Amino acid sequence: MLFYADENFPLAVVVELRGLKHDVLTAFEDDRANRKIPDDKVLKRAAELGRAVLTINRRDFKTFTKSTITTRAFLSALSTPVSADKPE
């Protein structure tokens, strides 16, 4: 499976996924980290590359699921404690 890890996705998990033979491209490797790229643009980029987005940010998840972008990309979100989220 092809994945696109957003800039907040843990590198340790990326390494583990790669160890399991998954193809993971990070936002950093795609020269899109630390540039404050909006979530819908991250989703659009992943779709262009035919990749599923990986994120741990629930706010990103909500943004992606409410997106009107028609795309083949989908979201794979890891569960994080509510206390880890910033207020909306």
C-alpha cells in the first residue's frame, strides 16, 4: 500500500511501516514540511500521488472527512488521547 505521512506523523511509525514493506512518503521527503500547507492541499497532493494520508491529528481527520475534494486518496488515522488534541 502507498501512504503519505503528514508532517506530524511519527517518524518511528513510518520506519516500522517501511520495515513491513509499506511504501511511505513523508511530507518532509516531498519538500512540503514546515510550510503550513492547508490540510485540503495535503489530501490533494496524496491523491495526485495515489497515496493514503497518514495523520494523528484529529482536527486533520475532521477536515479531511468534511472535504469536498473528489479523490482516490483516503485517510488512515491513528487514535490519540483527547488530551493530546488542541482545542478547536
